[in-house]
Amino acid sequence: MRVLHLDVTTGETTKEDLPEEAEGLWLGGAGLGAWLTYRHVPAGADPLGPDNVVVFTPGLVNGVPLITPGKCTFTAKSPLTGTIGDATMGGRIGAMTRHAGYHAIVIRGRSVKPVTVVVDDDQVTMRPSSDLWGLDTRETSEELRKELGQDFSVATIGVGGENMVKYACVDCDDRQSGRSGMGAVLGSKLVKAIAVRGTKRLPVAHEEELAALMESNHETVGSDKTKDGMRKHGTGGFTRWVNEERGTFPTKNWQHSVYEDRERIVPQHWAPIYGVRSKACYGCMRPCGKLVRIPDGPYKDTVVDGVEYETIYSLGGVICNPDPELLAHLNELCDVYGLDTISAGVVIAWAMEAAERGLLTAFDLAGLDVGFHNPACAPELLRRIAHREGVGDLLAEGVAKASSIVGQDSAEFAIHVKGMEPPAYDVRGLKTLALGFAVSPRGADHLKSGGYLVDLNGSFGPFEDVDRFSPEGRGEMVMYLEDLFVVYDCLGICKFSRKLYEVPDFADAVRLVTGRELTEEELFRTGERVSAIRRLFNCREGLTRADDTLPWRVMNEPVKEGPSKGHMVTEEELSHMLDDYYSVRGWDPDGRPTEAKLEELGIGGEKYW
């Protein structure tokens, strides 16, 4: 496994070949990224300082002809949470990086002037990029491709990343590495973009078997009944179901869990009107994206690849926006500014509630009418956030920091875990996901534990007849799902292909690509190892059991209406679930991995805290 190291302070580049056991321990992708981040970021490092690193890791099977093999990961210490942060996305850049011969790119230091890291197979340069500073993500990508070649894949930050908005994202091929503020970390280093072209043949251990598997993949996808719904409506297709059948669609800054005005923002309504065509990630045979174009009206010429389920929540229901054209416009603004749509929407929802309570009078609203009655204020709020103008400077910090500055009990309606704003599931009615939110290493998150799968459906994997309102047995469920999702992210396989893959298929993919024989148990052990190294990073940064908590509103205000009415997560329930989770993990009562567990995982022998 080859790692490309770049110090943007000195301009020095080095290439490191990792020992063979590194692949066995971490596989690649998010697992390799977590270990390299732990290894290279010193304890107490400023997330926006030169000591932090940005680690880019393609999945182990990126560039290989499998179903959905295109996920890659950015990892760093998060400026939003102070924890280990990462964000996974599609796009071509993972495959390009593997074809260039690298399993990871590690960027450290801080440049004096803006630069773009250009990787063209073995040739690595840093292009001066003051001319690109201030451009949006699309403009930057277009300029670099025009100059370097259309066959380059370009990952870039927007103005939000340049101004170190704490939840700035990275954009690549109309896909976003959205969570944890990875765009802000690149911005702090004055790295405007990373452009990669790889032309080398990928070494594959068993080419003939892989070709046969690829043919089988086509047949599997062809018979998959779920692909048509995804192709037609994208990830937002189940918004109605979550809203009406489960009552877990957060609305009005989590004051409610059912959005009564949702009908125009669900894709069953807008896709036939505004949808241009389906759009897939690189290498995907079952597209879930939908290219949307607004032909006329105040948001004319909006073009966005979306609108995803999470964004229907964050720029729709949670800010009380029933207008699909405004929703698409807000989605596009986040993409071109380089902002995470989830955090941006929840931050705006907090600002709306704070303004309606009269708590923002000391901040410069410049005459803007901010409140749930006026979702049309959101485009201007996004502009101010991206440029850190007026109240936008406050909101660019995220709800945790903003509420600590405003005070006056505003923390009680600041919806976050460990500083990160949550996705589109009201966990008052989803106890597995509630625990998943609380213990997630990067903050409120559905993509680390996947607890929504077992709660919403009542079954997943080995778990059946699950009562979503009960706190019992949640530790085992969350551990299983976390470790399974780690395997997806190490390999670089999309989690939406979960009905097409079984765990033995992952072991087979590793064997065909690398020649390494792994059992199902060993794959899950890799997931457990990565979960432990993430926890070790956070322990080293001073996090304890007290940080594994949930928003005040979730634990003090029961759901007001719908199928989850009357439910919340009590302090006693959360404490019980944490005890259960730490126990099955083999961690101590404060949530620290024990030395015995680390030895068992093959990473013991050091003092981690």
C-alpha cells in the first residue's frame, strides 16, 4: 500500500510503502484513513492549524468492476467537533487515485498562498491557485479541467471552505464529501483543490474470476426490484413513509416529527416536473441521483444533482420550506459554496427559532426577516454564512458554538451531538439510532451505525421483530451495524447496495482484488478495530462518556404528534444503552477501549490516553 505525503508548507512530497500487515489491519478507505489520521495528528492539534492533516483514501476496490465500487473518504480532526472527522463520497477521484498507484494521500502543513495539488500518475506538483481563490466549486473544477485535461478528476472547496466555515464540504464530480468540515481543513491549508489523473493498470489477484463476478453483478442488478424506485425518485423516495408511517421526520428545528406541508417537496411530486435524468456515481450500475433543473421563476436555471432525502429534511422540513424550487436552489447554493447541506439547514433552523425568540437582536441581521414563516430568507443566510458576513459569521461556527455565544437557553434547541448537526431521523422514536447518534465518533450521524435500518424496518441482518421504542439490546445492534458499515467504507462500496451484497461477498471481493483470504469474522474484526482506533483518537482529545449524549430537546420534549407521539429518550434509557454498548465493545464504563481489547484486536502495547 503506497501513501503519498505532501507538506504544503515546504512543497516537499514523499512516497511511503506501508508494511504488508497494514492492509490486513485496515483494508483501505475509511479504515486506513482513520489509522493514518491517528498516526499523524498530534494530541491537542488545532483542527485549522498546520499540525492537522487531511487524509484522502480511496476504497480498496475503487476502480475495480464491481457493483457500486466508487466510495472514497476524507479524514482529519474535525473543526466542527474536535473529534476525528471523516466524510465519504462518490466521484471518480478514488478510482483515479488508485490508478495513479496510491492507497492514500496525506496533506499536512499550511501553504503561504493558495495551491492545487496535482497528481498525474507519478508526477506530483502544486499549482499556484490564487487565480482560483474565490471561485465556486463548479467554476474551479471547470477551470482546472480546461487547463489540465478533461480526464482529471477534481475535488475542490468553495468559498465556504476558503472562509473555514466549520461545516464546509469538498465537492467532486457533483458529489460531496459533506460531513465534519473537511472543506474547512483544506481551506485552512490554502489548498483549493486536488486534481488527480491515473492511467496505470490496477493490479488484480484473480482477473478471470473478477470478470465472471462482474457479469454476475450485471444479472444481479438487473433482477433487483429496488433499483427502479431509486432511479425514479432517488433517496428521497421514502420521505412520505418516514414522515407518515413512522412519524420520525424532524420538522421546525425538531419541534415536530411530522411535516404536514411535505407533499410538494417529496420527489413523487417534483421529479416528474423538474427531473431531467437519473445520475449515478462513477462505476455505479444502479443510480440514485436525479439531475434537477428549474426552467423558470425566481430560481430559474437552478441545476443540481439531488435533491437527496437528507436535504429534503435539512433545507425543507426542518426550516419549514414547502417550496420544491426553493429547496433545489438552496441545495445548489450549498454545493457551489461548498457547504454541508445537513449542517447548513439545521444551523438555519436554529437561527430561525432563536430569531423568533428574540435572541439574535445583538447580531447583525441587516434587516433580514429570519423565521420559520419566511424560508425565503435562507438563500441570503447561506451567502452570509459562506462569506462570514454579519450573523453569518456566528452561524458559520455550527449550532453548538453559536448557542454557546448567544446563551439565554439557546443550547436547549441547538440540535447536535458532539457539535455536529443530525441527519433526517428523529431518534425519539428510533432507539437503536439514538444510541448510534450518541456514540458516533464524529457526532450525530446515520452513516456510522445505520441504526435507522433496524428501527424503521423492524429487522435487519440477524435482528428480527425489533421494537423501535425499546432501549433493550441496543448495544449489540449498534456494534454489529457500526462494524458492518466500516467494512463498506473500507472497501469503498456504497451502502445503498446492501441488498445486493452479503458479507461473504465482501470477503470474496477482497480475495479477488488482493489475494488476501479473509473470513466473515475477520472482516467484522476489521470493523471493530477501526471503531476502536476512532474511539482512541477521541479519548486522546479528552472526550469521555459525558460526550456520548443527545440533544436536550430529544431527551426532554416528547414527540408531539404522529406514530411516535409521546416518545423521547430519557437519561435512564441512554445510560442503560451506553452501559450495554460499552460492555459488548469490551470498553471500560467510561467508554475507553481496554488494553486487553486492544491486544485482542492486534493494536495494543501503547498508552493511548
